[in-house]
Amino acid sequence: MSTRLYEHPIFLEHVTPAGHPERSDRIRAINVALEHPNFERLERRQAPQASEDAVLLAHPEEHLIAVMREIPEEEDRINQLEADTYASQKSLQAALTGIGGAMAAVDDVFTGRADNVFVAARPPGHHAEKSMAMGFCFFNNAAIAARHAQKTHGAERVAIVDWDVHHGNGTQDIFWDDASVLFCSTHQMPLYPGTGAKDDKGKHNTIVNAPLSPNVGSDHFREAFKSRVLPALDDFRPDLIIISAGFDAHHRDPLAQINLTGEDFDWATGRVLELADRHAKNRVVSLLEGGYDLEGLAESAGMHILRMMKG
């Protein structure tokens, strides 16, 4: 398989308060994993910065303005947008570069420059609702990427698979009424943000939630994936699959208790690639979301990317 990775030094300059789990060391941990010889043939590119207008693909202008208003001018200042979401001087630039990487990844898989792409960006995006920044997230990268695929490349059906341990409430909010986007999520419940009930189906039955109880482990995760996520993808027949790739369901992660291993993310990646081969001409775009234990993140992201490279 032809795999690209988008990265950029600006992702290290989105500064959060000391002790905050969503920190620059997350990117450094992934970079250490990618030093292994297994990744020698991985094509690494610098992510382009998107325009502010790209945000409007999934958010109203008022939301963009509200976020921009909170970006501090001072280099050493950090502003609090809401309970656990913070902005520093370079945060908007980092967020727009994450969006730019996601959009470039979509362009790559539709033009044949790559079969699949991983975007190692922060801040993450799946908690950002239409008009609200929350959960470490400013803008919803996966939603913007899906809209870009539809607007620029004529994608009729886009599927978003979210295996972050926290429910992607923002993605669900944005696509609740949309028959052209399938949203599938495995997540721990109860857990932040408290959404993601199994009977939430959306206006067109294109919301598929597979909530997991704490401390269930690999078998329950895989069974939920096989019984709910994969059949929904097969029925939907997407032109593109976007993965909201959070790795905080790893057993080392401090914020949750699903107790997965790197092998589980390898397995889930393989199942998504099989569906993409069947329906989407191998087109898969994977966007980094959570993962807050550095060792667990490095292991899981490394195995995920390596599986994408192998197909």
C-alpha cells in the first residue's frame, strides 16, 4: 500500500497548561515510534495550512470568530475556551494546519497520490460541535475533511469511524441530519462527554454507536466492531473512510478503562482497510485524536500506521 503521513513543527507549539494530558509530547512520542526501520519507506510530508474559510465547511462563521477571539497575542499566555480547552499564541495556526493536513490527505487518496494517509496533528477535533469548542478540540477535522471530499471530489458517501475512547459528540452533532455521512463510534460509557447512546441513530439511521462498559477489554471491543461498525460500513458502501484515530482506549491510558493493546488497533485498522478495498478504492484518511499515555500512544499509533502501510 502507498501510505503518506502529514506532520508539521507547528503542532508542537499549541501550548496547554502544565499537567494537561493533551500536550506536545504526544507528537514527540509518535515521532520516536516512527524512527524504527519499519517506517523507512513511509512518505512523510509537511502539512499545509488551511485557510480560515476551510473551517466554514463544517462550522458557522460565528464559531470561527469566537475561537479567533480567544487566541492570545502574548507568547507566554494561555487562554481557557471552556472547561478543559485552551489556546496559546500558535494554537489557531496549529489547528488550521491540522485541517490543511486532513484536506491534503483527502486530495491524495482521491487523486491516487496515496492509498491511505495518516495525519499526526494536534489539537484534536472530534469533540468540536457545530458551534462549540470543547474536549481539547477547536474545529472538527474529520467533519471538515468529509465535507471537502464531497465538495471537491464529488464523494457521495463518506464514512467516519471513531475508535477514540471518548464519544465523538461533535461529529455526531454535525452529521445528525445528514444521510450522506455515516458516523460509527466505539467508546467507553459512562465517560466524558456523556453522549453516544446505542439508540442514537440520527435522522437517517446514519449514526451507529457501540458503547462499551469500563474494564471490558479486547474481546468486547472487537465484538462491538464486528457486530455494529463493520456491517454498517458494508451496508453504506462509502467512497471514503475517515478514521478518528484516538488511542486512549489503550490499557496504559490514564483517562479511561477499556484496556486495549496495540494489537487491537492493528486489528481494527486491518478490518477498515478491507472495507475500503471493497467499497472505497482503498481510500482511507486517518486523523489523530486522543491517546494520553506516551508509551501506549507510540505503540498504538505505530502499529496503526504500519498496518496502513502493509494493507
